[in-house]
Amino acid sequence: MIDLPKVQVYNGRRDHSVDHYAAGQWQRQELEWVDERLRAQLEDMLRGLDRKMAQEVIGCILYFINWGIRNYLDLWHIDGMLKTAYNKIEHAAAQQGIKLPLFP
């Protein structure tokens, strides 16, 4: 009897790119204190999203950074990504002594 793998991971990065317009919008607005690892994770979060949804996600993240409000879109898979992003951003800021929100 052959044991089958319990989990399989396929690399979909080459098949699902980030919308170029949304990526440019994010790169123009992202903060200098975001390290390269978190920057890559946040960009990966936008993979496979259409332009409109990517812009919504970027808007939610920037709103959180600037105003401290965690916005959700009532789409469980997107909201799960946003929750993870909010937590990672908050942790990264705390590690560097940055107090969020930036505009209390």
C-alpha cells in the first residue's frame, strides 16, 4: 500500500500574476518601514485578484495603517487574507517601534 500525500502545494505564482496597475498603486503608497519579507507577502496577497478587488484590498490595508480601522469586505477568503495582513503589519510596526495608526 502506498501512502498518499496529505497536502499538495502547487506553485501558482507564474499562472496568477498581480495586476500591474494595482501593483504599481501599492508600490507608490507602501511604507519604507515594511521589510522585504512582509512586502513580498502583501504583494502575493494580490495575486489572482482582478484590478477592482486588488484596489479594494489595498485600500483596506492603507486605511488600517493610516487610521487603525480594520475594514472587511464580507468575502470570507478575502477577509481571512486581510485579517492576516493586519496582524502582520501591526506586528512589524511594533517590532520597529512604530505606533499605528499613523493618523490617530
